[in-house]
Amino acid sequence: MSEQRKRLLETEQLTKHFDIGRGQVVHAVDNMTLHVDEREIVGLVGESGSGKSTFGKTILGLHDKTSGQVKLRGETTPQKYSPADFQRYARSMQMIFQDPYSSLNPRMTVGEIIGEGLRLHSDLKPSDVRERTGEWLRKVGLHPDHMSRYPHEFSGGQRQRIGVARALIMEPEFVVCDEPISALDVSVQAQVVNLLYELKDSMGLTLLFIAHDLSMVRYVSDRMAVMYLGSLVEVGPANEVFFNPKHPYTEVLVGSNPEPDPKSERERASTAISGEIPSPVNVPPGCRFADRCPKVMDNCRTETPQLIELREVEKREVACHLYD
Ligand code: SF4
């Protein structure tokens, strides 16, 4: 039985450029239109430098928007956040950062770090903040006694649990997880992902899960969105995008995902993606993937493909002239 989910977050033609002087502009995010429904996990994948993190931070107002819109439950968020806007949206939208080593203030205790949001953005008494902080330490698999310790006393996986507690204690509706496991040992990555998954179920969270590990994204996400050089190239149900990719970039990205079996790994390595992602300062005309695409055609270098819903595959959007 398919559950009808309500739209929680949507971006419309969201664009973020950075002016770096001398007339040069970094096209970090261009015209991204994507939605995330209530209680849905959308995985956002792409090589490093594709603009994934900038997209997440622009949604949360950590970067001003250059153009386009972000809507939370249909209400448009400000183009540039004032301190009052941060106050207001901190209860609705939070971020779990990539690096558990640099994202926690080393001079604050764990209790101060986790409780800071509630102290700043709620009317709770200090004793209630402390109690809530203890509860959250338990929920993420730590102990309330850890409140008085400092971040350096914890392992990478434990620090990421502290980062998870800091974001989720606000009980946000929408969370951007920005590569939450990439700085961790492989042995603890699955623990942090499982923790997020459990909390998603128990709290009814809605997540944008940014990562470059496709198999992990397939595992946790309902839908997968693939980004290349600031633009979306494919969106669809996560399993189907992974096992039946339609865009040539998604095909090579899936093909470059390491295989556990040595023979398959040798075959995979021979088909791995070639070349470098172009500079976002000099975005090529036409299809941005043309210089690396094994299926490039003449019109690819002059006409920009639009993200369109495919007729032949249900719920799949692709930006590629092969499907015009
Ligand atoms: Fe390749 Fe052309 Fe499709 Fe771009 S539009 S991915 S260059 S076939």
C-alpha cells in the first residue's frame, strides 16, 4: 500500500554563485529543482566539487541564495537570513556536519555543545535543558555522565553521535546530513548510519543525505538525486537509479563504486570514469558532462539538456539529449 506523503521541502531553480573577484564567478549550484517529502530520505550524490554541500547549506540559509527559491511546507524562506530568521528556522531545519573533529568546539563541554541550541532558541529552564541533553546522550548511545567531558575525549564515531544529538535535540522537521560518515572509520560508518535510520523512524525525520558512497546512499535513501558540476542530472527511486541508471554520468558513477569481489573490482576499475570534473569557474556550454561522456553527440556541446521526466521509466527524471 503506497503512503501518500506531503511535500516538506522544495527548491525551485535554486542557484548559488560565488563572486571571487576579477570578474570571475564560481557556479557552485545552478537551477536546482528538487523536493523532499515528509519522512523521506533523499540521497544526494556526486563527485567532490559537484556542489552538494553548497546546495545543502544554501537550503539552510548558511549561504545567501543567488536566485531561485526554497520552500518549507510551501512557505518561501528568505533570500538572505537575518539573525531572527536563523532563530526561527533553527527549530525547523538543522545540519549534521561532515567532520566530527572540527565541527565541535573543543573549549565547550559535550553538555554545552548539545544543549546550546535549546539555550539560544527555546524558553526552557537550564535544568530542563540539562535533562533533555542527558536524554539525547542516551538516545545516541552515549551516557549522560559524558556531559561534562570535552570532545577530544571521544572517538570519531562518538563525536559524530554528539553532532547528531546537537542537531536532533532541536526536534527539526528537516535535516541536511552533509557526508556524515565520510570522515569515520569504515567499522563505525554503519553504526552512525543505523543510528540515523532508527532516529528517522522514531522521530519521523525528513533527511537530505549527502554522500559520495553510492551503495551507502542506496541503502539509506528512498530516492536518489545525482549532481554533476552544480546541476542535477538524474533523480529517481534509489534502488532503481542504482541498478538501472539512465544518465551516462550516473552509469559511470555506479560503475566506479568499489566492488567487494576482486574479479568484479578489476573489471570495474577498467571502466572507471576518466578525466577531472571541470572547474565551476569555467562551466562548459551545452551539457556539462560532454568532455567526459562516452556517448557524447554533436548537439551536446551547444544545447543544455533539461531535467525531464522519462516516458519509458516511471518516476525518473534525467537531463540528457539521449532522451529528447
Ligand atoms: Fe552525454 Fe550528451 Fe547526454 Fe551529456 S547530453 S550526458 S554529453 S549524451
